[in-house]
Amino acid sequence: MTSITKACHGRKPRAARSGRWQLQDAKARFSELVRRAKQDGPQHVTVHGREEVVVVGADHFRRLAGVQTGQALVDAMQRSPHRATSLKAARLPMPVRPVDL
């Protein structure tokens, strides 16, 4: 073994400790990456020195994505100062055209 290999052996890569991972380290230590994303927050993965993806815990992702039920739209419409306004849609007859077969 060279002195460089001995010096690096047994210690965690600096990138993993700071929440930044090189792709090869993220692949080799995926379980730790997932654990850290859940406990410590977002983990950034780089490819060739460029940040490519961020791994986040499922709870964090749900907070970011929000629940898409339409409830936010209903709530906004109910808070509207124009809630009592009556809307009447104008209905116009649609012309019927013969279909060429």
C-alpha cells in the first residue's frame, strides 16, 4: 500500500460528511446516503464535479410536493372577497355542421 492509500483507509470521504457525495461514493454507500437524507436533510450527489441530483427523505418530499387534492383552490375561492358574486355563463347555441364521410 502507498502512503496515500493508508492515509485514506478507514475514514469517510469528506463529501459524505458535508451532505455532498460524489456519484461513486453514493453508489457504494447507498444505505448511508438514504439514512443521512432522512436524518440530516437533503444530500447532494455530484457527477464530474457538477451537482446532478438531491436525495431527500420521503416526508421532506411530501412537504415540498404538497397534496394535490384541489383543496387549496377550494380554500382560496372560499376566502375570496367576491364569493357572493353570482356568475351566469352565457350560453350560445353551437352551430351543427354536417360531417363529410
